[in-house]
Amino acid sequence: MHRRFDDELNALKEKLVRMGTTAQTMTHLAIRALVERDEKYCQDVFRHEETVNELNIVIDEAVLKLIALRQPVAGDLRFLVMSTKIGSELERIADQAVNICQNTHFLLQYPLLKPLIVTPLMADVVEGMVRDGLDSFVRRDAALARQVLETDDKVDAFKDQIFRELLTYMMSDPDTVHRALALILISRNLERIGDHATNIAEDVIYVVGGKDVRHHHEEKKRG
Amino acid sequence: MHRRFDDELNALKEKLVRMGTTAQTMTHLAIRALVERDEKYCQDVFRHEETVNELNIVIDEAVLKLIALRQPVAGDLRFLVMSTKIGSELERIADQAVNICQNTHFLLQYPLLKPLIVTPLMADVVEGMVRDGLDSFVRRDAALARQVLETDDKVDAFKDQIFRELLTYMMSDPDTVHRALALILISRNLERIGDHATNIAEDVIYVVGGKDVRHHHEEKKRG
């Protein structure tokens, strides 16, 4: 019976990893569509979104079933409840990739405003956060989760840099306003993906340590 | 023992309602600071945020304890797991109210760009969504939850209206760009509050009906 429960937990982890990898791939493809100015990558994003949505439901059902049947306590219970929260975060990362595609769809109808340098860098960083956040969950690695929290400062710096640069464009040439806005919104989509990865990392530290860091980080950010 | 479990569930509900009411009040105060051009209301927002963060932790702990001790199944288990998800949503609504205050802080340093008509209307609607979302959870009222999902279209319409109007300002006068951007970002903060209320409503329909509508709504929105 114990052996069987371990297998079930591993099967659940495997689903979360698949979901996370898919959400990360969606982010990558959405930014690729923007940078290469080719919407075909967004078709893949929409296709992957169905997988993510299905996995979200499957994971929630698996968690409820495992809690009801196995009646786990302490660490395992915490892990199971957090799995459903992490599933929700991954699903919202996928939503943001879809939103990037919607903003990209607008942008590709017009000439390129400026070469995109910082946006792909920012995307690389948030994709890394998603990957590390999920790795830290699977390996119960609180140190890696803390690294994800620290990376959030880098995301903020990218966001501010993009904002300032595009603001300059908008203020000097009204023709750039709409496109610059779409690029600012894409940077906010990426920021939100980073936020979701941060939420995952905070959950991991909670699961692993039984310690709640969730609001310490926010306070640090504000202060 | 059964009686006791009911009392415990009611105590948990009461905490969620307190958390939801606080998050809703924070949204209201943040918009009030913007409209009345008085930052003192944001001081209250920051104060309330601590309450919300504390309740989030308390609710998660209560849920884990109740599952471990009472080993609930079916509806009660679903209700408990969803309570932690709803706690996360409410905590993020509070975060958005804080973000509105940050954008308001910038705006209040400059003259009023334009009289704010649509933003407070949009805020009223999303506050109503938060209230109804939570009411539908407490009363297990799927019909009310469905109303919340439908209201989301109204939020989108407000968001588009605000965007179009401010775009006109930005394109005709570069001096308005930064302020208009801050107002657009506030409308996105409100949109996100509406999204969180929608997530709550979808969870309610799932808890009450055991039926997952979570991705049907998205597909409708996209289609």
C-alpha cells in the first residue's frame, strides 16, 4: 500500500512537470512569434493551451482522490494541497502566453517599432523561473526556490527598462503610441509569469520547510 | 463530532468572508484615493493588506488541520481544498489594490488628466464580482457564481473603453502619455481583480456541481 502511494505521488509529480514544461514552452513560443514576426508559433501556443487546461483538471481530480483514499498527513498532505495550487499557477502562466500572442497579433499588423533586445532577455529569465520553480517543487529544494524569489528583482529591472524606453518613443512620436503600449503590455504579461513562478517557489518553501515565506517577500519588495 | 466539524467549517467560512470583505474594501479605498486625489485612503489599504496576508496563512493552516483530523470526503473535501485556492485569489485581489495605490501615488503628483468617470464604474462592477463570488461560495450558490462569470464581459467592455479613450489623449498630446499609461495600468489592475473573482466563481461551480467549468469560460471568451 505504501509503495503504491509513492507511485501515485510520482505520477502526480510527472503530470505537474508535464504541465510546467508545456506552460514554459508556450511562453517561449509566444515570444518567438513576436521576435520572428511569425504567428505560426502562436498556433502552437493555442494548441498547447488545451493540454494545460486538461492537465489542470486531471491534477485537481487526482489530488482529491489521493487525499480521500490515502488520508495522508503532514508533509504528504501539504504536498498534495500545494499541487493543486501549483496547477492553478501553471494554468495562469499558460493564459499569459496566450495574452502575449494576442498582443503579438496586433503588433504583427504594423512595421517593427524597434529591434527587440530586452523583451527576449526578460522572457529567458521568466522561463528559467518557471523551470526552476517547478524543479524546486519536484526535488523539494528550498534553496532553489529561494533563488527563484531572488530572480524576481531582475524581472522588475527588465520591466522598468522596457517601460522607460518605450515611454520615450511614445512621447516623441504619437505614431508609436499604440505599438509601444502593446510592447509594454507584453512586458507585463512576462512579469505576471514571473509572479506565478514566484508563487510556486513560495509554496515550495512552505511545503518543504512548513514555513510560510509568502508575505515576507512581498514586504521586502515594497520596502 | 459531526456537530463540531460543522462548527469548524463555519469558522473557516467566516474567515474567508472576512478576508474577502477586506480585499473588497481595499479595492474600494484604492479607487477612492485615485478619485478624491487623497493618498490617506491608501494608508488604509496598506494596513488592511496585513490582515489579508495573515488570514491567508491562517486559512491554509486551518484547511490542512481539518483535512488531517477529520478526513473528510466528497463535498467537504472539495470545499476545503477550494478554500485554500480561494484564499490565494483573495490575497491577490489585495495585491492588486496595493498596485492601484502605487499607480495612484504617481498620478497624484501631477494635475488631473481628465475627470474619471468610467474607472469608478468599472471598480464598482469588479467589487460586486468579488462580493458575489464569495457569497456564491459561502451559500454554495452556482447560479450566483454563473452571474459573476457573465459580468466579466462588462469588465472587458470598460477596459476597452478606457483604453481607447486614453489612447486618443496619448496620441494627441505627448504630455499626457505617462499619466494616461498609469490610468491604463489601473484599469488592468481592476481587470485582474475581476479575473480573480471569476476564478473564485469557477471554483464554486466546481465545488457545488463537481463539474469543471473552468476552461469553458475561457474558450467562450476567446471564441
